Amino acid sequence: MGKYKANLMKHSTIVLAAACALALGGCATNRGGQPIETQVTDSQYLIGPGDSVNIIVWRNPEVSMSVPVRPDGKITTPLVEDLPAAGKTSTALARDIEKALSKYIQQPVVTVIVTNFVGNYNEQIRVIGQAAKPQALAYRRDMSLMDVMIAVGGTTEFAAGNRAKLIRNVDGKQQQFNVRLDDLIKDGDISANVPMRAGDILVIPESFF
């Protein structure tokens, strides 16, 4: 009976661990910190200032062109002036352009293709402190902490990587999580790699010594 109970407890532990690994959200932890929210939301790309949009108007090449999204988030084409673009999906912007062009073109059909991705500021990932190249990065789906560190060239020699903080907006409130950059990029500890979310801020402090 004792051996049966031991095997049953062992089996239950394995099942629980497997379920936690499959869930991916709320089970990821880091040493010395609270659990990191790892659930990835399926969000669409929103156009931001600095992006370029290629506007294709079917059967109207004279008004089809590539234009930049201005710092104020608007675009201008020959027949459409000061049309807000930032914060919209490419499909939503295409419908807005069709509506604006309908004053001049009968039943316009518009396709918008986004290039030179920058993204909205509130969806960018910002890396500050002792990164080799501190910068703001356009968020990409399935982006991880490792991807971010590759993009910024790792940390400086003065960085306290295992004291780095990830600041994340969770249900409208900012929360801080510990991340272990030294374990990840120096020791190759993949368990320290976590999914990133749009709008995350990574703060890498300087070592005390």
C-alpha cells in the first residue's frame, strides 16, 4: 500500500508539472521575484509614426504610392490630406482611405501594405540602462527576452544583469518582475528566457562594484 501511494504521488507530481509547462501562463517564475505573466495575446499590428505605408488603389495608379506616417501620426496623399493613420490596422486605414477617395473616385478599392515597421510608441519595447545599445524596439509576435538582448547587443561590462527589472502593464497597472539576464546570456540558462509583451520596459541597472 505504501509503495502504491508513493507511485501515485509521483505520478500526480509529473502530471502537475506537465500541465504547468503546457499552460505557459502564470507558471513561469524567476529566482527572487514574482511569477512572470507569460500568456501571449494575439494582437494585430498597429501602424505608428515612422512607418511607411504603400497605398494601392485598384485601377488608379496615379493615386497609388508609398508615403511615410508623419510624427503626428497622419499621412498625406494627392487626394487625401491629413488622414490619421497611427493606431490603426492596415485594413482599417484602407477603409478610411476608400471613404476619403469616394468623393473623387467611384467605388475605390484600396489595399494598404505597411513597410519600415516602427509601431506605436505605447507598443514598443524599451531597453534602458546598461545595455550595449539602449533603444526602443518594434514589438514582434512571439518576441522573447533573448530576442531583445540580441537586438541591443547584450549588456555592458558594468551591468548587473541578474538584477534587471521588467516593467509590464498588467490590467492597466504597472508591475515589476525580476529577470536573470546574466543567467540567460552568460550561462545559457534558457529557463531565464521569457516571452515579451508589447509595451514592456527592460531596465538594466549598473553593478555596485
